[in-house]
Amino acid sequence: MSGHSLTSEETLALFKRYVIPNYNRYPVNLVRGSGSVVWDSEGREYLDFFPGWGCNLLGHCPPRVVEAVQRQVAELIHVPNTWHMQAQGRWAQMLVERAFDSLAFFCNSGAEANEAAIKLARLHQGPDRYKIITFQGSFHGRTMGALAATAQPAYHAGLGPMLAGFTYAPFGDLAEVEQRIDESTAAIMLEPIQGEGGVRIPDVAYLKGLRDLANRHDLLLIFDEVQTGCGRTGNWFGYQYFDVEPDIMTLAKSLCAGIAGGAMLARPNIATSLLPGTHASTFGGNPIASAAGIAAMETIEQDGLLQQCRSNAELFSEHLAALSDRCSSIREVRQAGVMIGIELDFEGAPIVARCLEQGLLVNCTQSRTIRLLPAMNVSPAEIEQGMEILSKVIVDYAASVSESPVAAVDEGGSA
């Protein structure tokens, strides 16, 4: 069986028999990827505008990362963090030099990085200050601590009681945040741009206001940059897009260009509260992830990808403006770099399905927002191709919905 390449149908049968069905999976078996293109087992080609759920910011199988991992796996696969590793130290140096004065802790995912940030905030502020303010529409991960921080009740269903200490504020309202601060509050934690929440981009004044609140009340400001980090906005990190610096920052997804890896950066005077024995991650910062992380950063710099990201953002913006002009069903377009949300006035799932049929991979979040997280090095020709498919699908579907008798009935069921 090891030498036999399975068809999509055969692979789907394996999953049906042996894999827990906790994901809604598309009936496609992907077998190979290069840049912004992937292929299934039948040889069909797809243009990927949501590569790796945001992890593949450099596209599929970026050459420097592939070479670095191949080289590393032949030298040292894993050693515990009771030893020193040159690659991990070098990786930490590269991250800190491009961010703010900080120290790094390494883990394997965004949820783990956020768990580390939650624990660090409590450890640093002491046992009497344990509360953390997070925001409605946020998403911080699926582990129990990160899930408690996630202010979306749908994700809590059936899993209570949740970890105590989190209070949820509306995203964008400074007064509401200040009302929730008391003597037990330790930190404010948020995504500088809400990703899963629908690509919600706050005003710069709002984030600056949060920084001011944190300073005045001796709180830690934690930025969850799992989705905005590592070049997504055209800056190394999302906080630089707003020029508002956090005390703690969490990273994952594109950090290692598709290899599992996460990190938390914290100011030195805060980071040292994470004493030996208070937190750990067995595979965190392992040699393979470290090699991939270094190669990813080198690729971004040597290929000028921050600038390419900004150029690509302008191309997407032009296409999105034209699409908005053509289609009145688009409520709003929200964009920062190559992080894009297109909010529709109808359900987005049919758009994702029809794009898949046309060979384009996109995502829908919050039921009506089409989310694009393309590679920062996607080519202008691929942007043209993908936006042509997406625009036609949205325009055609919007027209079909408006012609349907159902369209005359509002969501409450009344005419």
C-alpha cells in the first residue's frame, strides 16, 4: 500500500473508517503543492487563496524552508529543552531583533502560545490579579484556557464550566474596556485584527487607547498575532501596522512557513516571571521548527516579500473595489496587507463551494464573510486569475439569490 497512490475516493474511505469526523472536510485529497497552487490525487489544479489556513504565508513548499528542513532532519530531529540548541537561539535572536525588546518562549501552535501568555500574565501580576479582558468576536485557540479567552459562546457549548477570570468587552469600545478593569485585572488580550471574527480592523486610536489604559492601570497588553504576524500585513508584525507596541505577543501559523511552530515574545522584565517549572513545551523550538523559522525569515528578507506583500495588497484592493462597484450584495471589504474579508449580505458557504468547483480555494468565516489569506508572494497573474473566478462566482450567485422568491423574505421569515 505504501507504493500505491490513493484516489480521492479511496482516501475518503480511509477517513470515514479510521478518523474522528470533527472537521467538515472537502471531498478532495490534496497530494502536492508549490507556491500558490495545489493538486489533488486526480491531478486537478487549484489556486489556493487560503493556503494552510493562513500557515503558508510563503506558499506551499517554499524552497529555502524545504532545504533547511531536509538538512536539519538529517542532523538532529529532536532534543529536549534541557539542552541548548544553536538553531533555537538564533531563531529567537532573529525574531526579537525584528520585533521589540523581549525574550522568546517556543511552543507548537497558536493555542499553546496563548496559553503561555495567559499563564505568564497571571504569574507576573501575582495571585490577586488574575482577570484578563478579551473581546467579543475573538478567537484564541481550542485548548481550555485559550477557549475561555475566546469570547464566542458558540465555541463554549457543551464544554463548561470555562476557566474563570475572563471578562468580555465589545471590540472597539474603549469605555466598555475601562468599566471592566478592577483591582483583580492583570491584562488586556486581543488580536490587533480579528481574523476568525471576520477580519475586523480597529481604528489606530482604539489600540493606542488600550495601550494607554494598560499603562495607567498597570496592566499587561497582550497581542495575539497568530494570524497577523510574520508579514501578513506588509509589516513583520501586526502591531507595527498600527504603531502600538504590546508587552506580550504570541505567534504561530506562518511562523515556520507550514511547519508546526509557535512562539511567545515578552518584555524581559515580564518574561523572567516564567520560572523553571512554571511552563514548558516538549517539542517547542525543536531543531526542525527552528530551522524552518529561520529559513522563513530569511526568505522574506532575501526575496523582498514585505514589499511584495504591500504591492499585492494594492492589486487585491483594486480588484475588490471593482467587485464592490459591480455587486451591491457586498456589505463591506476589510483589508490589511494580504488579510482580506469580504462581507456579503447572504451566506458565504455556497461561494466557497462554487469557487472550489472552479479551482479556487477560499474560506468563509462568521457565516457571511469570505476570508482570503493568500501567500504574500502570490503572483500578479495569480491574483488576476483568482479574483476573476471569485468575482464571477459572487456576482452570479448574488444575481441568482436576488431572483429567487426566497429573497423577498427577511431573516425573520416575514415578507
